[in-house]
Amino acid sequence: MTFRYLLGLGSNESAEQHITAMIEALLVEFGVMCVSPVCQTPCAKGEGRDYLNAVVYLKSTLSPPEVRTLCKSIESSLGRIRPSSAVTADIDLLYSWDSGDRDSYPVVAEAYLQPLIDSVLGKTTVGSVLNTVSLNLNNGLEFGACVAELKAA
């Protein structure tokens, strides 16, 4: 069975470096994925630096618990310490489904991520409301300014 996943990525500690590292680690595991624009958002609790956030859409035969465990392992490998207002890596499984129908439309509690989800699912484009950031993977491939389909090297 193939599952579809939406993952929320965030970092406010060396954020450009850590968002890139999360994307690269996910590419190693999943091979191909669609990445939303990367946007800057204020810290929700008012403590700490602004975040860089992105949403990843991918397909996998791994079950939701397996994907969640993998995400937490990537966070740990990038130095995630809980609790802390300095977040190196945060990868949350926002939504999963086993239907091939992208129209089983996800809505998540994190309202600031909804425009990114909409963009990565092709429902809309991210308007000029969000402050997007362009980043480069180690292989020089650029992402972050718009929706990008990325493939492992």
C-alpha cells in the first residue's frame, strides 16, 4: 500500500542550514518529493527567533508510525533538544492518507502552514503575503522560492 504524506518542517536555529539538511535527509529516505516555498514566520510563543517553515508532500510504502519515527530520528541527528526555544529541526507528520486522490483535502491546526499545504498540493500559489527564502541543496539545486519537485541524486 502506498501512503501520501504531508510533513511540516521548521527551524529557528541556523534555520537555512537545518531546513536544507532536513530536505536532504528526507530525499535520501524517500527519493522524490514536492517541497513548498520556504517561508519565514514569527515564533508562535513569542520566544526565540523567527522560523523558516516548509511543507513536503511525498509518497511511501512506510506506515504513518514508521514515517513519524524516521522524522524524529532525523530531528535527533540534527541536534533537536526538547524542550527548547532554539529549534534546530522540527519535522511533523501533518497529514497522511492512502487514497490516490489528492482531493481528500487536508486542513491542519497550524493555520500558518495552510498556504504552504495548498501550494504543494497544487490548489493555489503562495501569494506575496509570505516572506519566502531561496535555498540551495549541497548539489546546487535551488528550492524555497516556489514549489519544487526534488529528486535524490
